[in-house]
Amino acid sequence: DAKTTQPPSMDCAEGRAANLPCNHSTISGNEYVYWYRQIHSQGPQYIIHGLKNNETNEMASLIITEDRKSSTLILPHATLRDTAVYYCIVRVGAGANNLFFGTGTRLTVIP
Amino acid sequence: NAGVTQTPKFQVLKTGQSMTLQCAQDMNHNSMYWYRQDPGMGLRLIYYSASEGTTDKGEVPNGYNVSRLNKREFSLRLESAAPSQTSVYFCASTPLTVTYEQYFGPGTRLTVT
């Protein structure tokens, strides 16, 4: 599986968009990008995933560069409840049977 | 639905003691997983069960055993606890192995002294 690189921490003002970057320069053609978050030591929560097209759901948007070497998770209007650690994971194929979590980005939403 | 439940929430063991962590899901999922998370670290997979009756090792299986008791329940056993097993343990499940989203339980905080 490709390794991912994320900044250890970021701040975002409440109500503004939070843009969380992830580098995965060694990603293979069949590897998906997943995003999860973990709020204050709770179990991780799935956010979104994608292969090469941009994706959007009710929680977030995922922008994947054309060369697929990096991606950005966008929370369009961050709230205090979005304060969490965000994990970017790449995994071969559509299966999620073995997710390798790194240390993620700690996002702090500031009032 | 309760989703994924784990018991106990907290546990303190002495070195050498044994215990079983329980996990159950009520979503009729086929696949279940056990992870551990050490302070400041991401999650690491211990064991998983792709379907009832099967189990496989993950990244860090040493010192653990698992049992897929039925479709709902997947237990993790520490036969002889060591301080290095002090961690937070998370159970997760998915409808199938070929799926995008894992559903996680609230975790069990284990301290081994």
C-alpha cells in the first residue's frame, strides 16, 4: 500500500472551509483514497473515498489531483464538532478489509 | 440499532493475567476486525474475520487470539497480558470485505501494570 503524508496539525476558523491535504506520491492505479476521522478517542468514522474522480457527500468533498499523487479533503463549513484527527489512507482495490492508519492531521476548529 | 458494541469500556490487568474483550454488532455484517491504538498513534490491525468461521492475522497479532463466535460476535483474548499491550482496542465491522466503510465501536481502554 502507498504511504501517505499529512501535516500533523491544522487550525480552521468556525464557519470557514477546512482543507486537509494528503500526499500519496507512490499511489498505484488501483489504490483508492479513503478518509476517516476520530473525534476525541472515539472509534474512527468513515468520511469519504475516491479513486480518481472528485467526490462529494453530505459530510465533505474529496479532490484528487489528476496525477493522483495528492488529495484534499474539504469540510465546507467547519464547526466545533469537526475538531478531530483526520486520517488519509490508501488501500488497494475497493475492499476495506485492511485499513492502515497513519498518525493523521489533528484539526482544531477555533470559535 | 446499537451498531458495534464493546465490553468492557475500561480494564486494568496485572502482568500475566488473562482476559477477553467482547465485541458484537447488530447490523448483520459479515466481516469484523480488531485494532489497537497506542497513545499518539494510528490504529493497527490485530486480527480480522472476513466471514463467520474464518479469522486471519493482521499487522500485530502476537500475544492475541480471536474467536468468531457467530456472525454477531468477535472476541479478542489476551492469554498473558504484558505492559506492552496497554492500549485502546477498537472493534469494527463491514457488510463484506469488499466495501468502503468500516463501522467502529467505542473502544476498550486496557492498562496492564
